[in-house]
Amino acid sequence: MAQRRLSDLSSHLHLPGPASAPHSPPPRPCGSTCAATSSCEAEVDAEAELGGEKGCVFCRIVRGESPAFTLYEDDVCMCILDSNPLAFGHSLIIPKSHTPSLEATPPAVVAAMCSKIPILSNCIRKATQSDSFNLLVNNGSAAGQVIFHTHFHIIPRKAGDKLWPSESFPRQPLESNQEIVDLVNTVRDLVSSQA
């Protein structure tokens, strides 16, 4: 598990090799406004990959200290190509402020990130000549999160690409039983208490 996390983290630091450089736009470092809007704080949480501002690869990208292929940028978030893509055009929407998880990210930041999904996913889909895309958030270690700075994945898809083996798994219809009723009631109660 630790080796996979290190490998995934390192993949985000990979610089394009000389063979790809002539055909790719150079990484566009983030301007001074990024540093001004980045509010990264040191994380004490054991899940935090290297600990807050200095250890966070996404914070370094936001500050222009690490290279990235930037597709979009505004005052709140940016969209970059994933340096270890699952598919051609696999991109990440990252907030400029550091938060380790989706639930720790302010709703206004999540809303700003989500508002960019329709146009970014459409442009990425067209540019990659893909049929569709997956929108994915790995939130927490058990879900596969390896960089503890909130981010959304946009993964372009083509018919028959067989990217996810689970797509062929048979699915079972949801049955109404006491366990399901308890789940629904518990979630509703938790949502009501948060409002």
C-alpha cells in the first residue's frame, strides 16, 4: 500500500521527457496570484501525504514550484493533466487552497470546482475524441486517495476501452429490507443535522 502511494505521488512529479517536449506545450507555471490565493496549512493528520504546504505536490503546482500542463485556471481552481493518466486526456481539477479531503473543502470551493466540470469535460472529451467521461473523487485512503489535497478526476472514455474491470461485474437490484430502511433513515437524519 505504501509503495503504491509513493508510486502514485511520484507520478505527479514526473517531468515530460525530451521526446515529448517538442509536441507538447511547456508546463505553464502558476502566476503570482496563485501564491496569493493558496492557503495551504501544515497537516498533522497521518493521512496527509507529506504534510501541508511544503509537502503537497498540488500546492507546489499552484505556487508554480512544480511543473504541470495547465488546461484551465481561475482564482479558485485549476485543471491540469494527470501526470500518470488512466486514459489520454485524464485531467484533474484542483482547488488552489489546500484541504485534505472533500468534506474539509469549503462548499463555495466545491461549487466553483463543480461549475467548471461541464465545460472542461466537454472540451477534454472533444479534444480526445472520446465518447464519454468518468468524473471521479477518491476521498480517503480506502477509496484510493494518494494525494491529500482535494481533487476531481475527469477521465475521457471510449466505447470498449475496458478501463474499469468492474463494468463487467453483474449488479444486483437493491432490495427493500430493514438494513436499507435503517441506512436511509440514518443518512436523512445526518443530513438534517448538518443543515
